[in-house]
Amino acid sequence: MWSSHEQRIVRLGSRKLAADPRPVIGGTVNISRTAAAVLLAAASLLAPVPAHAAPTLAPSPVVTPTPSPIPTPSPIEVKWTSIGASLGRLGSKVGTEVSGLTNGGSMQRYDHGSIYYTKATGAHVIEGSIGAKWIAAGAQKSFLGYPTNDIRSGLKNGGSAQSFVTGTIAASPATGVHTARGGIGQKWIAAGSQNGVLGYPITDEIPEVNGGEFRRGDVYQKYQGGSIYWDPVRQARIIRGAIGSLWASQGAGLGKLGYPIGDEIGGQPRGGVVQQFQKGSQTPEIYWSPATGAHYVLGGIQHAWGIPYIFDKIGYPITNEIGGLKNGGVYQLFQFKNGAIYYSPGSGGWPVLGAIRGAWAATGAERGRLGYPTSVEFLSFGVTVQNFQNGSISYTPTHGTSVNIWL
């Protein structure tokens, strides 16, 4: 069924369709279905719009705010937080973090110290007397570079130490605060650092007098138990104990023994230790044993003592070289058989021992008629003989000694 509105439209349209030859039935126009559809479409266009209707608007999109990113704490901040932040030993920040330091480093100051950081070394605390020593040396721009760990406290004898890229700063109540670096510092660490035979450093590096043996930056450093010497050729050598004391008493590097060319060498007969030195073309040595202490040998006496069987007979030296003899001669006493080695430029160096030495001394030794020895003892037809400048002395257990003067 059509609505009244639709019917009215159809009636109106019937007037326009009066030419249609089809009959009108019941007072209405009989139209085709196609025409009716057209009229209905027109009616829908002419239908009044209700006054209360409003255009429908699309909903506004909901905007969710993007949260601000949380800043990542710097390695220095992480380090500071790990030791208690402002409640820790460093206290509160002083100023802001400073970047762009040497080798891409950064640092932050605090009430009681600082933290320094590089990617290569990490973040480490600088504080106390060790920190003050480092800063006075030039901090990260110094020869030490950045710290590679924090201060280690509670070390031997109440000491503490901190490592840096090229060295260590060590402190103890008895020795103060000193730097061990480069070849000397490496040598000290290899020897056990403060727990080794050297103990703590008692000085910083000291330039050698007149530039040292090689005059190219030779330096040394004193420790509680000795010293370390360094030069560009021989690098670092330790000298210590009784050998070091004797060497120092002879003028150290400027004395008759020259500079050490290596460390002590143990494992010698009868618990002995030896250390070699260099003086010009000579290589003096200092020997130490529990029974004899430390004494040096050099020159002609050293050469004579080096004859293999001589050491077995007379042992270690019990004195240093003694001078003032006739014609510029010197002698040295040894451990066994009343042994001694005498040297003069005219006769060379030769050992004299036992009964033959006693008989020679009775003649006035080098000042007597026989003069200096010119050979070692040797056997001749079952008799022990030793030659001198002006004669010989022979010995047998049965007949004792016999002095022969050559005319």
C-alpha cells in the first residue's frame, strides 16, 4: 500500500500523464511500475527535512601523549651511586660533570674527591693523599694517565695504593706517598711490590748524577729494602741488602764498581749470591755468603780467583781489596787455607795459601827478597812448588817448606 503522501504524488503526476490512453479506474490514474518508481524517487527528494535533525560529525581522535625518555645515567653517576651517592664517602656533587678531557675522558667533582672515567679505564674514584699526589703530577695529563682501579687500602703496614695507566702511587705511614712508574714501577711490581723484598718506595724517581752511565735519562728510585736503577740500555735492575750497602759505600755508580748490569744471582756454592757491575771494560762483582758477608772482587784479583780450582781451595773473599803494597800492588783475603790473592802490575794476580804463604810472609812477603808470586802452586816430582819474582817456595807434608832464592 502507498502512503497518502505517495498517493498525492501519483495524482499530481496523473495530470501530466493524461495522454496515456489507458483507462482510469476508481478515480486514480493507472500508471506503469517504472513511472511509479520515478515518482517515488522524486518524492523522496522533495520530502521535508525535520527541523530538529543535525548533521552527524565524525568523532575527534584521542591523542595519547608520548612520555619523555628517561635519561641513561653516565658511568660516573653509576659509580657514585654504587658507593652511596651523597651519603657515601665522596659526599655531594660539586658542579656538573665535565666531558671532553684527554682521550675522551670525563670527570665529576664531589665534596671529598672526584670520579674520572674513560671507556678504556672505566670509572674510578680519586681521593685522599694518593689523589692529591696524582693531581699535583698533572692528573690525567700526567705521565701516569687515568686511574685503572680505586684505592686499595689495608695493605702491608697500614699502606694503600692505586694503579694508573703507566704506574702506581703507593703510601704508608712510615714512607709517605710516592710514585713508582715505567720500567722501575714494573720491576717493583714484579718483585712483589710492597710485599716483596723492596717494600714501599721512599722516594720518587731521582735523575742520576750527570745523566748516569749512558747520560740519556738514567734514573733510580729508593725503596725500604733497596733501590732500582734504570737506563735505556739495561732497563731496570734491583740492588739491595748487604750487596747494595757495600756498593753504595764504594761510591755507587760513580765509584770503582760502576753500575749494576743485572739483578742478584742466587744459587752460588755454599748459599752464595753474586751481582755484577760494569766499570769501563771491567766487570766487577760483589759476592755474599752467610759465612763471609758481602765483598767485591775486581781486576787482577778477580781474574785469579776465577781460575776454577782456586775457588774450591780458598772459598769466598772475607775482605775487600786492600791496597798500599809495593809497586802499586793490592791483595785480598779469602775464606779457606789462610788464602790470599796478591796482584801487582808487574806480576799479575796469583793466590798464595797455606804453609807456602806462611813461609813467604816470613821473608817479608812482597817487600822481601822473593817479591810477588808469579804462579799458582804446582806439583814437581811429588813436591808442591810456587814461583815468585826472585825465587820459589817448595812444600811437602814431611819436610815442610823450603825457600829458594834465585841469584
